Amino acid sequence: MREITVAEAIREALTEEMERNPEVFVFGEDVGAFGGCFGVTTGLYDKFPDRVIDTMIAETGILGIACGAAYSGMKPVPEIMFSDFFSVCFDYLFNQSSKARYMTGMQEGGKNAGFVLRAPNGAGVRAAAQHSQCVEQFMMPVVGLKIAIPSTPADTKGMLKYAIRGNDPVVFLEHKMMYGISGPVPDGDHLVPFASADIKREGTDVTIVATQMMVHKSLAAAETLAKEGINIEVVDPRSLKPLDMKTILASVKKTKHLVLVNEAPKTGNALTEIGLRVVEEAFDYLEAPPVRVCAPDTPIPFSPVLEDAWIRSEADIIEGVRKALA
Amino acid sequence: MKLTNNDLIKLYGDMWYIRHFEQRLADLFAEGVLPGFIHLGIGQEACMAGTCFNLGDGDIIGATHREHGVLLCRGVSGDAIMAELYGKVTGTCKGKGGSMHACGLKQGALGNNAILGPAQTIVNGFAYAHKTRKNKKVAVSMFGDGAANRGEFHEGMNFASMWNLPSIYIINNNGYAISVPKSKQQKIDDLSARAAGYGIPGVSIDGNDLIAVIETTGEAIARAREGGGPSLIEFKTYRWRGHFEGDPTPYRTDEEVAEWKKKDPIKRFEKILLERSVATEKDMKGIHDQMLAKVDGHQKFAEDSPWPPMSEMYTDVYYYEEGSDQK
């Protein structure tokens, strides 16, 4: 199978969906001729000059367009330059799009409430505390939103295409350290539905549920532990809302151990929800309490030595596995 | 703009329809029948009726929790609006929105947005869709002087200006943001002056003058339909009631309220109807009574309607939720 990067996968997904539906449009800060802050939309403007639109630095203005155009039946795909900036336009996720269908009679308009908000997520680029966070934990309680959190080029492409064809508001998080990661992506109309957790590595001794960059680190940790005869299963939920608990529960019932690995700080971490659901629904299968491998409860530091230590490493994950097995 | 006698009669009826509807809400709230909060637009009828007069099929207008009247003027069923305010399943939102969210999308009435600010950016999404589809439709956002101090008012107007969108921004300036008077909100007299900062036309007029409201909104809407871009209009008006029902209004004097009641938009319009021999006192009384009877009917409909079934709690959350049986 051909291999492309995550950035290329996003570009392909956007191109294909824009060709498929003339009412899909991409807009945000510097997404036009500049190609986006991380170069993800490079070349898209040349193909669709009227539908790849630079905006002012005005996040509420951007998401306002997304909501109104979605309610009109269009398919907006706004980009917010860093997911950290959701804070300044959170109302559109928290009070507007996610509640529109339920509360304002949007049912009369049926399906018109869907947009796909793309945003780079995560640490590792020496950008300090306001440009490095994983924000999924802030989105978790927002009823009516969907959260995509893919970790590979194939999943990214398939889920983005699937999200654009849906009719619900989606927060589509792209880890910025992943843009350059290559992987096999099927040709053709590749779609990956939400709530379809993927077993990235089969194993029998411990279930690791991980997201985005932590999937890759967990896979590396699993290879190291395999040399000791510890057989890890790595499950990538791929979407956090809706969440495929069936796959996760089946895995935990098999391995009887659960380690949750997410880049964000531990308190209020998005994967805590998965841990508690496992405790509620599969407590009798567990041979040890679930273990969380998450960042310290601090802002993300700038200094490279501090940031590197802040981001959980393969060694931290291995330590978490040993704790679960102890 | 040429208004026919039939237009004038319809507009007169619209204003009474709004006032009776709102007065009924006040009474029902006082009796403890209506749950939640109620914000009334009595005194601001001309702003609503006059603006809606210029809107047609496919045009969109979104307003605030004070503009049930906009829904009525757009042709949303009064039965369904009243039922929504009761929390009944026959309401515009199946009883799940209430007074602050009642709407009628089919009639181009986006309904209310109970968070001040976002409606002034969301209007541009509708306007962008209109522009993309080249349908010559417009999107109107009607809001208060309070919302005009939110950042989103400014981001929204700049977007509308730069993208040359058919967005019309209308401020119903009733003098108070809840309890805070305009003298404590901004240094300028006319909020329409802010349009200059975005390079778009801005005008402030007497919002209790129905004919002026129709002419001003008509001009802005016609310009937007022809690709001329957005406008900002400020209506100077006044709310007779408090911010919400139950508000003791310690921030204003009885004299001030009495002064504004002399500028009653309905009474002023009656003079015009009489002067132009469009209607007699008797005709006007007939319209007044007819609208009151309509509101009686809405109340009865709402009272007779069932509550939402418990299953309604779980519908409309997602269009499609993977891994669940919901749709």
C-alpha cells in the first residue's frame, strides 16, 4: 500500500470531499495561499480559490460563520490555528452548535448542524503553555459534540472524510507532531466511522488505551516489553465522542489489566471516563486497578529539557504497565 | 417605499398581535403558569413588525429573548410559540427550548440566541450561504444595545464587511442593558457610528416610528440583496416592562416610563391610519379585538397540549450517534 503523511492525508481528504460536495468550504487564519500555519492546506487554495478562504484573526467570527453556514445546510470546515485557541470561541462549541438541534427546534431543519472544526493539538514544538495543549478533556462533557482524535494517516483521512459527510458538529484534533508521520493509506474512497476503536497491536497481558502520539509511544513500549515476554494490546479509540466501549471492554476482559495513556495532565483527563466505565462495567475482570499515564498537573513548560520531561515517554508507559502488573 | 392600505392594516394588526401576545405572557407569568424567565418587547413592536415587513421567503432573521414578536411576524404559528413557552410538546422546539429559544426555521425565523454576541457572528454564516448560492436572500441579526458591547458584534461586523455579506445588523436600543443605562455603556450617542469603523453604512432612527423603520430596513435589505453588503441600523426605542418579568426596575423613574409611553408606536401609527383615512376607530377596534382573540386561541391551544413524553429527553442530541440506536 502507498504511504503518505498525516498532512498529506488531510489534504487528500479535504480535496476529495470538496470535489464531492460543492458546499464544502475551508476557512481560517492563513489557510489560503500561505497553506496554513503547519502547511496542511498547501496547494488547496490553488485548486479551490473561492472555497479556501483566509480570515481575520477572529476565532469567534470564524466559528460564527461555521454555525450559520451549517444551519443553512453547507459543510463548513473551519481551522483554528491551535486547539488551545478554542478557549476564545468555546461558546460556539459549548452553547451553540452542540445544542442547536436539541434546543432551538433545529429538528425542523433536520440534519443541518454539522461542521468539522480542525485544529492542531498537543505538545512537542517548543511552543510553551498556550500553544501546546491537548484539549480533548475540555470537550468531553459537551453533549452534542463529536471528538475525533486519530493517530495514523489512514485513520486521519478516513475519519475526516467521514466527519465531513456527517451532520453533527465535530472537533477534529490533529496532533501537530503527527503531521509528518507516514503510514499506509488505502486508495479510493476510504472512510473510517466514529465509535470504531482500533486494535493497533494485539496482546494478551495488558490493555493500553492511548491516543494520538501516545499510540505510537505505546506501540514502541509494547515492542520493548515483548522482549520480556509481556504481551501488550494497544487500543486506539480514534473517537472519544461517541466512544466505542465495546472494543475496549472486550480487550480488558481478555487482558484483565488497563493502562490509560494520554498526553494531557492527569486531573480531569479525557481517558478517565474510559477508566471509570471499565470499573463500572468490568470490575470483576480486573486483576489490578487501572493505571493512568498522563502529564503532570502543570502548564507545559517552554525549556526543551522541561518540555521533553513533561511529555510522557516510552519509559513512563513501561513504568505504568509494570505498576498495573505489580 | 410605497405602502398600500392593505400593508398598513396588516402592520397595524402585527403590532397589536405582538402587544397582546406579550401582555398575555406577562399575565400568565404573574399567575405562575409560565415556567422560567420571560422578557417582553412591549413598546418595541414597530422595530419588529417594520423589519419583518421587508423580509420574504428564504430570508433569515435571528433575534433575542425579547423578540417573540419577530417569530409572530414571520408567520411562525402563535399556537406553537405559546406552547413552547408553556414547555409543551406541541411547541416550536417540542418544549425543549422555551421562551429563550423558540424559533421557526421554515419561516426563516432563526429564533433567539440567549447568549449575547454569538448571533452577531452566526448571522454571517447564513449570509455566506445566501451569497454562495447567489439567491439574493438576506440574513438579519436583531439584538440590543447590551449585545452591541460584546466583542462578537465587532468581529461579526468586520467579517460581514470584508466578505461583503448580505448581513443586516439591527440594534434595538431600548436604553438599558438589563439595569445599566446607555450613559454607562458607551460614550457615543449613536451606536450606528460604529459602522464607520467597518466601512459600512450605519444609521440611527426613531424605532417607534413604524414607517421610518420600514423605509430604513427596506433600503438596507434591498442593498444587501443586490450585493451591496452589510448595514448597521440602530432603532432608538424603549421597553415598557422590566428586563424580565418580576424586575422591580429600581434603575429608572416612573416619569421616564410615562414619557416613553407617550411615544407608543401603536398609538402613533393609529394617527397615521386615521389621517390617511385607511381605517376608522371602529376598524381599529375590530383589529385590536381580532388579535386578542388569536392570542386567546394560542393560550387555549397551549393549555390543552400535552407535556413532552420522557422519551423526548433523548431525541435530537445527535443526528446520528454511532454505536447507539439513537438518531
